[in-house]
Amino acid sequence: MPNAAPRALPRHGEPRFSDLLHATASAHPHPRLSIGDMLAAMQDRAGAALLFVFAFPNILPTPPGVATILGLPIIFLSAQMALGRPPHLPRLIAERSMATAQVRQLVARALPHLHRAERLLRHRWPLLTAPLAERLLGMICLALAILLSLPVPLGNLLPSLSVCILALAIMERDGLWVLAGLGAAVVSFLWLGLVSWGVIRAAAFVIGNAF
């Protein structure tokens, strides 16, 4: 009987992303945790890691307007990835913070999903996560972040899920997950097209019956 696929191992002895995220939240000594603190804690995986951190809350039920707020850092980070630059956020964004207790609650909700994902992630199909491919994925994440920021009905879930899958794929160099993330991205853009077409048809109907 063939062995099951191993859980993704840290690269070069580094901690897993889930362990790093848990340690960052649990060991933070101050009452508030800033985006800049998270950027520093994520080490060399900061770009993809923060893409996941900002996209994941949009998969959960959140108050209106949260997607727009969280979409802005994703836009900056994915644009830098597309340009092949190290992650950096403007001071105005880097100094934004959340109560550490709230961050710990979010991390606690994310960890079970991350652990399940890490059991499936592994290094494969490296061509799809090579530097040039990573820059192309940054462009796709940028388009998804813009979509995430739009007031599209039910438009947060699919783009956020796509960004999360692509971020994990980049961190663990898993080409199969890149394809899964690209598939989710295609569905996201198709949904945007369907919603936009529905809005246009509804507006045309209203205008046509009003005059």
C-alpha cells in the first residue's frame, strides 16, 4: 500500500507557517499587534505569508467594509511580488494594528485549516513557483485584490480563497496548489462577470420600464 503524502516540511529547517503564525500571535508582549510587527515576524516568507493573513479573514463572516480595508495591503504586497521586490508597506499601513487578543482569536480559527492544508502541501512542479512564475502570480493576486475591494455581492469569498491558496502554494513551492489557486481565480472572475451582467440587465430593465 503506498505511503500517504507527507505533511509539508519546513524549508531548510524553518518552522512551518502555522507554527510561525501561532508563535507570533501567542508570544507578542504588547496589547496591540501591528501589521509591521507581522511583516517582521514572517521572515523570508513575509510577502506570501501576509497575503494569506490579510485574505483569510474575508473567508469568514466579517462586518461590511472589512474586505476593502484588508484588500489595500494585499494590493501593495501583490504589486511588489509582481515587480519582484521584497515586501514593504507604507508607514500608514504598517502602523495599523489590532488588539493582540483579537489576532489570537483569528489565528486560532485559522490554524485547523492551515494544519489540514499543510498535510497536503509539498514541494512539486517547481517551474510553477519559479521567480518568473511568482511574479506572474503576483499580478493575478493583484487583480484578485482589486476584485476583493469591489462591492460585489458575495464577491469576497472566492477572491480571498484564491489568494490564500496561491499564497500557501508560493510559500511551500507547490505547483499543484498553484493550479488549484488559478482555477479558483478563474471562477472568481467568472462570478464577477455574471454579477456585472446581471446588474447591467437589471439596470436596463428598470430604465426601460421607467421611461
